[in-house]
Amino acid sequence: MYAVIMAGGSGTRFWPVSRRDRPKQFLAIGTDRPLLVETVARLDPLVPLERILVVAGAHHADTIRALLPGLPPDNLLIEPCARNTAPCVGLAAAHLAARDPDAVMAVLPADHHIGDPARFRALIAAAADRARRGEIVTLGIRPTRPETGYGYIHFDRTDTVDIDGVAACRVERFVEKPPREVAEQYLASGRYLWNSGMFFFTPRRILADIGRFLPATRARLDRIAAAIGTPAYAETLEREFAATEAVSLDYGVMEHADRVRVVPAAFGWNDVGHWAALADFGDVDDRGNVLRGDTVIVDSHGCVVQSEGPLVALVGVHDLVVVATGDAVLVCPKDRAQDVRRVVDRLAARKREDVL
Amino acid sequence: MYAVIMAGGSGTRFWPVSRRDRPKQFLAIGTDRPLLVETVARLDPLVPLERILVVAGAHHADTIRALLPGLPPDNLLIEPCARNTAPCVGLAAAHLAARDPDAVMAVLPADHHIGDPARFRALIAAAADRARRGEIVTLGIRPTRPETGYGYIHFDRTDTVDIDGVAACRVERFVEKPPREVAEQYLASGRYLWNSGMFFFTPRRILADIGRFLPATRARLDRIAAAIGTPAYAETLEREFAATEAVSLDYGVMEHADRVRVVPAAFGWNDVGHWAALADFGDVDDRGNVLRGDTVIVDSHGCVVQSEGPLVALVGVHDLVVVATGDAVLVCPKDRAQDVRRVVDRLAARKREDVL
């Protein structure tokens, strides 16, 4: 079993801590270590570093090497440009196929939080077991609210297989982010799970499906694969990868694939989508505040406060996000945390490169 | 006419900008220049720097010299320790008496904001005119709300004199900060003014009243006065001033004095009592925000934001005070701005000298 960690994200919702050259996966967001480091650490001892591939853009290569000094150099795969997840996973599959086409690859986001790593390892071991047979397996998170920011997986409870005590249900359908009323129906039905973005398959299987649903991308991946280990690799990668269609694995492949199973999972998953998410998994004090760094809190509750240096003092406020770095401060209500990107947009329009 | 500017305050309600060694009067709070500099500047040309005395503690002497480089050295009077305003004004009166016992002294706080300096000068010129006759004159601010944080002046409209078109009414009584219902009655009656803390009298008159109501303080002031210009001055001041009773001029003298007149005034007065006051006199944008320094405001209204460096970004908030310095950030609702001192108390308890 190999793990392929997709570390190419460039989120803006963790400004002012996240910046263009310091996206979320390289930051400690509600954690002690950067999320990428946490992602690698929680795979131990199931998947050692020798069998972990990290895929990211060239501008992040130095950061990744610094965060994961034990990662073998060949295990860092560089995307010459961002082309969404289908080409990214295809590139990793092409490399793994050269090593072992029947190995199982676990595709994992670099920037999620998992509350119960032991349970997580048990479930991904089971998922990998099933994927070894040539099926696609995904982890689906049991929904706890009618979230409109996630994709859902409609599963068939009547077609369930048991993998050493772990249930894996047949996937009926992947569905895109639903409107509120639909999300409420999904939640009430008990027949939908959140799409976690974690997938398990062999290189052989995923390359076959890419060939079926994204044949042009498959042809370019084959040319890249043929160049692996040759002097032409860098040039071939640059040319062919840039020409692939930018599409997500979910939309480009999963929504059309058959023989897909989902393992319903509950292990304290959080996709750390915005600052308010820290209230869901951070250490909460007796007034519901999540506090990191130097803070003084007077008569305030339900707040998320993170400081990378300045003392942050709150008096008489509630349900606010307050984040301070050495050069910037963010204040917003928790229920507006999604809109932090509007600050980043405004700063980009003002060409404020110093704080982007 | 001389001006005596009392610059000895040590407020905590403008933390984190104000610190122990940088009290409010030395800071630009909603202004371009420090409040002390504004106070001196608005007297020009009525009272030139040569006739301005500044009274403050020794630890602030260097700051005052730096802010007012043209102030004659003899015009900076040092209080060896803080003893409230009666000994402070008495000390200034003792010094002025040595220069000219019949000169009029205008006693002015160093840290107020005046929206209409020309009108202010016209009224203090009139007040000084009347004080020259041996009366005590004060400026009373026409109240605009049932404020419980100020003292009030009960005046007699039927006993009014005209000074070149400016009315001066007989004071019936100075009253301390009232409870809310009483303040509402005062406001409704039209017979009360806010006590501005600005007084006009000759040294002869105020020293006589100090002698009458605070005889022990008067005796000590006399000993200090006798030592002015002698080698014994510093030692005498140190000993005698420290032994005076710490009492305000209002409580120790004004509440008992007769022949006191008040000039009802309206010149955009603001005592700059806390951060939320900036909303009353700062430049307000079309969404009711007062913004100073580097800010990005998204969907927010009614806020007071001041940055001394960091970029401050607000998203979806209203009626908040947000203040950022290089080492600290404050967030509180405008109606809790009075409670900022609770942060300072907390920091003092934690011995956080670095941010006090």
C-alpha cells in the first residue's frame, strides 16, 4: 500500500496565516505541526515514508523537503502547473505503475484533520484490501449537518461487503455540492455520506478508468510514463501535463466509474475549510473559545483566536474569529469565515503583494 | 492670560496604544498630532507658547520636551508625584503668582478634543476676561446625552452676565457623576452642563480659595513658592508636594467656592474617554466606520479601527473597536470600550510588563 498525498492546494480562507507561498497544508491550523506533517505522521506505521508520494507544484518543493526531510527524493512528484486532481492522481498512478501496477494507492488530501488516527488507519487498511481486487474504494464521512460545501455520495446499504469487520457499500452516485434543502433531505435519508476526497485503487484500475473517461489525458499520461527515468522526462512532463484537461477526479472519473465502494467512516474528520472549523476540533475552553498563542480573554465566548505573535485581547465579544500575524489582523464572525477570501481578493486588486 | 495644561494623566482605556510610559495625552487618538500638541496648537494665537505652562510627572518630562520643543524650560513644571488636580493647579498658581499674581490662568486638560478651535478661543477669551475681576469661571458643555461618566454643573440662567456677547451664568452647584435616572433629569431640565474641567482664575483667587478650603495644602504650596528660584526648590518641592492631600480641584475647591460663573459652551468638545469616542469626532466613512491606518473593510459598519502598523481586515462585523499595534491587538464592542482597563488589570496581574 502506497499513499499519494495531494499537496498542491492554494487556499485563501486561512488568511492572514496562509499566504500565496504558505498555503494551508504547510501550516499548523489548530494543530501543533503543519497539516502535511500531521497527514504523514498519522499513516505511521501503516504506510512508511518510503511508500508515500507527495504531489505538489514546483514552487512548494523546497517547503515540502524541509517539512518531510525523510521523504525519498523520488517520492516528491512535481506538477509543472495546477490541473486539478484528475491529472494529479494520474501522474502519481503513472509513477506507481512503473514501480508496481498492482500495488494499492491511497489518495489523500494533505490538509485534513483526523481526530482518531488509529480508527483512520484501520479503515484505510480495509479500504486498501478491497481496492487490491481492482475495485475503487472511497471513504464517506457520516454527515452531521446539512453541509452545502461538500460533495455527497449516495450509497446502497443493501449491497454491502464485509472486510474484516469493516462495511463497504456499493456507491450509487457521486453528487456535487447540493443546495440547502437537498442537503437536508440527504442528511435525513441516512443514505448519503460526505465525499472525503480519499480514494483507494490500483494504478492499473485508475489508469484504465482515466483511459475510459478522459482518453486524451490518458494518452498524455502514457507519454509521461514512457519518459520516466529518461533524460526527456522533465521536458515531456512540462509539455504533456500542461496540455491535460483541468478536471477533478470526482467529476472526471468517479461520477462515471462502476464497481465503486464506499466505507462509511467516523473518525473525527474535518476538512479544515475555514477558521471557524477550529471550533469543531481544537481545544475548547469552558466558555467555548479556541485559543492559540498569546491571548487575554475578558467576558467573551465562542471565539476562535489564533496569534502568531501579537497579544490578542478580547473584551465582551462572542462567536468571532480573530487571527493575528506579525503584519496583519483578521476579525470576522464565525459564520462569515468563508468570506475571508473576499479580503484576499480585495488585497489582490490593490496589489498588496506584501500581505498576499 | 496664561494657560496651564495638566498633562499628568495615566489612562488605561486606550490600551494597546496607550502604555504606562505613553499615556493618552502623548498619543494621536483620532487626530493627526498627539493630543497635547493639539491642545497647545489650538491656543495659538491667543496664548503663545511663552505663556503656556505644562504640569506633568518627571518621567514624562523628556516626552513633553520632545513634543513641544519651543516650550521654555521654566514652563515645564514637574510634579514629584501624582496628587490629583488641586495640588497640581496650586503648584502652577504658585509659580504664576511669582510672575504676575493678577494674570489670568486658564487651566486646561491636555487630552481633550475640540472640534471648533476658533469658537473655543472666543469663549476662553471671554472667560478669562471675567476671571480677571477675581471670579472663578468655568466652561460647561451643553449635554447631548444622559452621560453618567461626567460631573455636571447646575447653573442659574436668571443670573447671567454678558461678556462681549458671551453669556456667563452663576454656578449654583457642582455635582459628581450622577446615576442614569438623575442624568436623564439633568438633561431634560436644561439647567445642567457637563463639567469640562476647564477653569479660569487669577493665581491670587485660586490660592485664596485653596487656603480657605484646603489650608494644609495652601501652607505647603507657600513653602514651595518661597523656594522658587533658590537651590532649595527641588528638595522643598519633593517634600511638600508629596505631603499634600490628593484631591481634585472640583471636589476640594469648586464645590465650596462662591462667585463662580459658567460659560455654556458648544464647540465640538469630546473628552476622548475611550476608543468608541472616536466615532463621535473622527472622519466617518459612508458606512459609519472610523478608520485610521492600514485597513481592509468588507461588509462592516459602525466600527472604530486604528492600526499602528499591521493591516487590519474586517469581514461582516459591526460596532466593534479594533486596535492593532506592533505587539498587541484589541477587539471589543463599542459599548464595552470602557472595559478595556480590565485587560490592563489582567495584564498587570500577569506581570506582562512588555505590553503595559
